[in-house]
Amino acid sequence: MDSRTLRRHFVAGLLTGLRVVWPILSVLLGLIIALGLVVGLIEGWSVHESIYFAFVSGLTIGYGDLAPKSLLTRVLSIVIGVCGVLVTALLAAIAVRALTAATDRNEE
């Protein structure tokens, strides 16, 4: 099997996996955005800054340009981080499964 077919099988498996877990992914992404907006509202940030903070924290990048100051917003930031790790792990698991399925087809 050539690389083009392997890529096609991988993308098909990836899209199938995403279709299956889309409800979970959408809830996690919505939770990250909602919690980011709550943190931003309490801290006095704009909507853009709040969503930016949520995804930078959720992806565990954490540039430090926006930092929550109150205890409540720090706890919410931890929850954002946990949700972000779950999103990353879920996407990695789907990609590994799709790659495994594509390479198993390649061996046949």
C-alpha cells in the first residue's frame, strides 16, 4: 500500500473517531470557554482575553500575561487545565487509534 492510501485510511479513521467522541469533545470545549468567561468576568478581562486565557491555560502553555488573582478564579483555572488535558488526551487517543488501524490495513 502506498503512502497516499495510508494517509487516506488514517484521515478516514480520524474522522470516524472524531464523529464518535464529538459530544464529549464539544462539552469539554464548551466548558473551557464557559469557565474562561467566568474567570474573565470576575477578573475584569474582556471576552477576547478570557477566551485566550482559557485556551492558553487549557493547552497548558500558560504564558503568564494573564493571571487570575482570587482564590475562586485560580481554582476555576485548575479545572480549565484539567479539561484541556482531557481534550488533548482524547485527540491523541483518536489519532493513535486511527494510525494503528491504517497501518494494520497496510500489513494486510
